Amino acid sequence: MRRDQMKTAKPKEAEARIDPETSAKILRIVSINNAFYFYKDIGQYADRYSTSLSDFSNALQTIDVRSIEFHFDGGDFVSWIRGTLEDTELANQIEKISKNTKGEELRKTLYQIVEARLTKLKKIQASEESYIERG
């Protein structure tokens, strides 16, 4: 195939560009009514809830791994992140984790994905704040 016949692939970064307003919306603190409540099983509250993506990330480090497995297997993390935080990109990344991933490996994988997303969103916010200050 000649070079001029090849399709030009868009870089992933360009496809998933996020503006500062969307970033702020994803990073916001939600009401207690919209918080993510962690359970170990049906009816077994784990005494922890998260009202932001940052808080959710912190919870992943310490919450009982049974809670992580329970919510991951039920698709609860994806539902809350997509529906409440409105972060489709992060929800899609979490959906790609193999259902065979369990225990501490699942905790580590989820935490790394969420932390990478947080870092990206916070950089967008920092660059916007810097732009406003210079403006």
C-alpha cells in the first residue's frame, strides 16, 4: 500500500479532548444523594462513600477488596462514573478491564486507571487557571 493510500489515524489524544468546563464537571463534588456508596455484598454497607472522583480514588486504596469486586462485577463503578460524574472516557476504560481480574490486582488496575484520569483532568484545570491568571 502506498503512503497516500493509507488512512491517517487520529491520535487518541485528539479524539478524547476535554475542555476545562467538562473537566471541572467531572472533578466536582456531588451531593450525598449522588455519592457512591460502597457495599461488600447486598445489604452489607462498607461504611464508606465517595462524593468525587478524587475521593473515589482514595477509597479504592483502602476499601475492603470484596467491595471492589462486588461493585466491579455488578458494573456499579461504570454506572456511577458514566451517569453521575458524566465521564464516559473513564467508564469505557474501566469496562475494558477483564472480568477475570480479581483481588488486589483488580484494586491496583482500577486505582491506576482512575489516578491517570485524575492527573489528566487536573492538568486541564491547572492550565485553564494559569490561562485565566495571565489573561
